[in-house]
Amino acid sequence: MERGPTGRYERTSAGGDEIQAFVPAPLPPTPPVVLASPLQRRLERALLALGRLDSLSTLQPGSDAFRSTFIRKEAVFSSRIEGTRASLTDVLLFELDETPDVPLDDVVQVSNYAAALERGFAQLAAGSPLSNGLLRETHGVLLSRGAGSGKEPGVFRRSQSWIGGTRPANAAFVPPPPALVPECMADLERFVADQDDGLAALVRAALAHAQFEMVHPFVDGNGRMGRLLITFLLAHAGVLREPLLFLSVSFEQRREEYCRLLGQIPTRGDWEAWLAFFLDGVRETAEDAVETGRRLTALFREDRARIAPAGRRAGSMLRVHDALMARPVITLPEVVSRTSLTLPTAGTAMRSLVALGVAREITGKRRNRVFAYDDYLALMTGERT
């Protein structure tokens, strides 16, 4: 459904150019979103898949560990959209104070994303409202280290930005002037907080993500923050108990369509086309995550069954396997910290797991060795160390 322009244009200047900046109208759209039969069916299928995903956290062995690794997987793919080359293994090595094989700034950006997601989700779980204050705090974590640390972390932008092109005059899109960013974000905050307007949480998340991207409130990190906002909003609405729905892979795989549909909202107001795309992405992503969880459950069960016949050694081997489930790239000191085994016992158990093919030493060194749970990493991301 095409409504025409969904906001107004304000004349401003940037980089020596006189330009027209777009200021989106407050949500919800006018006239309202129409959930006709095809769109309603998409919503129902997405909600069903999301319900299955939410139950995964209660069924998954070592669910806290599963969540931690899943968050880092999302951090890898969300940051990859921004051009980083870090893998999940690189991030896990970095968090063990080991040296990854890619530029340090790439790994720091991914690690920051994971920390920002965990900080925001923890705040919401503790009862904090999904407010602009929480978004600014999360953004502060996102840009706390590395290349983005000089780009006003945690502060709404105070300069004009643009998207695409080499300068404002030939930009693909120019978001609101900086003086209007607080007003636009206050409108978005009110929309996110309004739980009584009859909109489904998934519809609200789709609308809020698009609006956030149109406002582009920060100097840097808007794409990553816009993707975080989706997870935060669904958690805030009680749809997700754990942060397991991440759309970065879906958005990246269909990037051209993603950009096209978002780009036509300001001029054409076709929110329904964007919603159809978004809901299909939610369904596909949730189904993929559930399938990954099932495969991981089977892997863990099979590997523990292989360990069981080891007799007296099985107890310590299972405890080391627990540590590998929590941290699929790990050092022996970290195993000791997580299991309370002695270093010799942990070393013996790890060697037994290597002999079984459950773990693999990845440095080739005699000292300061690092072990990887290859099959776990492959199921999560397709990586082989």
C-alpha cells in the first residue's frame, strides 16, 4: 500500500552543500498498516517460528553457554555487514587474550557488539525501560574501543550525516538535521513504549527498525544499533526471553532488497512491502536457529555418549566437555577455571578428548596451547579452524 511521502524535508547545509534532509513523521504510519490476508499469514508463521525459538533456550543443554556463543555469532555477522573480517574463532581467541589472525580493530568491533547486546539485554531483564537512555548507553559500549571510539559514543549526533554518495549533494539519503534528532528519537521512544495501540510486537519491531534507520541518530554504528533495537524491542515486549533472534544474516543475504524496501518508505510509504520482507526474515532466521539448536543438542549427546565408556576418566572428560560447550575455543587454564580440575587432570582429560576427535589443538605449540571444538563451531557458523 503506497501512502506517498512519510515525512517532510528540511533545508540544511553540510560539507558546503545546500541539501534537503528527510524528517520522518512519527509512528505509527498514517493511514494505519493494513494486515491483509497474505501479510497476516506471514505474521502468524513468523510468530510460530519465534515461539519455537524461544522454547529452545529452555531445552538446550548448557543454555547459558549456547546463548553466549550465539550472541558472538550474531556479533560476527552483524559486524561483517560493516566490512569486518573477524570469525567467531577470532573473537573467542581475542577474549582469551590470544592473537587472532585478522586486524585487531575488526575483532574489537565484534567484541564490542557482543558486549553491547549483553549489556542492553541485561538492563531490560532487570526491568529497565527500552528508552533512549538505554540506547545511548548501549551505543557507548558498542563504540567503547577501537576505530569508533572517537565518533561520539553514546551521544546523538551533532552534525549532519548522509548515506551513500561521496558528499551530501549526491547522497542516496539525507537523514534529519542534527537539531531535530532528539525530537525524532523522542517520538520513536514514545512509539516503542506504547503497548496499547494494538500492534503486534513483530510489526512494532519492523516499524521501529525502519524509523531508526531513517533518523540515523548516531555519527557511527547506526546499522548495528538498528539491528540491536529489534532484539531489544522483542525482549521488552516479552516475546523473547533470551536474545536468540538475530537478523543480520538474513539482511546481508538479501541486502539489495533490504536497502530498496527501506529506501522507498520515505517517498512511497509502502510499509506493507517492508513488513512482508521483515516477517519472512524473522521466520527464516528463527527456523534456522531452531535447526542449529537441534543439531547442537544431537552433537552434544553423541559426544557425551562417546565419552561415557572411558571408565574412571569419563568424569573429568565430561567436565572438560562442559567447558568446551561453554567456550568452544579454550585454553587449559580457562578449563581449570571453569571446572575446578587440577591442571594435570584437565590436561589428561583434554588429551583424551583430542584422541576421540571431540577437540583439536589449533596452535601446534607445546606451551600455551589452545583447543577448539570444531564440530560445534562448524554447526554455528560453518567455520573450520
